[in-house]
Amino acid sequence: MSESLAAQDVSEVWREPPRGGLVDPRLFGLPGLDQLRASIRMQGPIPPIARLTGMRFLDVGPGTSTFTMPATGWLLAPQGVIPSGVLLILADAALGSAVQTELGPATPYTTQELSLSSLRPATAASGLLTARARLVSAGRRLGLSEVTVEDERGRLLAHGTTRCFVFPPVSPVPQPPEGFERLPLPDDLDSDPYLRPVHGAVLPQDVWDRMSGLDIL
């Protein structure tokens, strides 16, 4: 970690300029599955949400998608567990990508409805979280997919589903680039926010034992 970052108050990560970048918009001219495969093959640019949390796009195939994200102390709620809303960041990436694999060139989509059921608490000891999604149905206007989120030991933490709204293809369709070179990884990945010492507090168990939720709030 550089001296400037080490000296910085890490509790004010939000004051830093966001790290990361966006994919080449010309990729939008490819079918959805080819867009995603090109993103993995190129290695980058890594989007800001991934630089912040450590989330990575691991694998993709027809109707399938896999993302990972480390369970760090930065993600903990006061109760000492990772909230479902944080797991949704990881789950939504996989769910949407599974739908995207069946879309044609220049076809936008968005999450219309998303549900995630927690089956086991996720904590900072859960290690590398893995979200695996599969396509359930792909129509002209709606796409359905489901996801499982597991901890590093392969234990099921959550199960979810999504409904995506598919928009009509845009026109004109961008001309895709002729080739996709592997991009160099940023040289400051080892100092991304999720890798820094954690700031914040988890309330001890005795607080939850003797106080009501209203009193704690």
C-alpha cells in the first residue's frame, strides 16, 4: 500500500475518486453472450463496484453466469453479519448476466424484480462468496433467472430469482471491434478499498441480549 493511502483516514473511502472504468461501448454490437465472454477475456476495465468490493466476473456460458466476492469486514452490519442487501450486489450481477447470455446485439435490459432468501448467516469468516446463476426463461420482453450464493466451503447461504425487462434493440447497432486484446490490470489493485484495514464497529452480543431493537436504534 502506498504511503499516501496508508496515511489517509480509511474511514473516509467515500471521499476518494472512484476507481475503475467502463467497457468499450462497441462491445454492445455483439450478441449478449459474446459481450460477456469478451469482458472476461479482456480482463478489464474493472468496473468501480468491483474495485470497491472485490467482486469479480468468473465464468459465463449459454444461460449461466458466475461471480465471486470476498466476504470482508467492510460488509458487516452492526449485528456482525453480512446483510442480504449486500449479497444482492453479488447475486444481481450473476442473475442479470445469465439473462444477457440469450440477448441479441444492442439489446438493453434491466432488473424489474429481484428476490433473495437467506438460508444461512454470511459473516466475514465466510471467505470467498460465489454466486451461480442459471437462466429459467428468455422471451422477447422478459427474462427469468435464479441464483445460489455459497460460502468458501460450498455451503448454501442464499437463493434468489429475478425478472428482467428486455428493451427493443437500439439502432444503429454499434460496429464491434475486430479483436479483443487482453488489457493490462491496474497496478494499484492491492490498495483497493476492500483490502484495507476495516473501520467501524460490530455491537457485542451482550448488547443484543439486554436491549430491544428500538433501544439499540
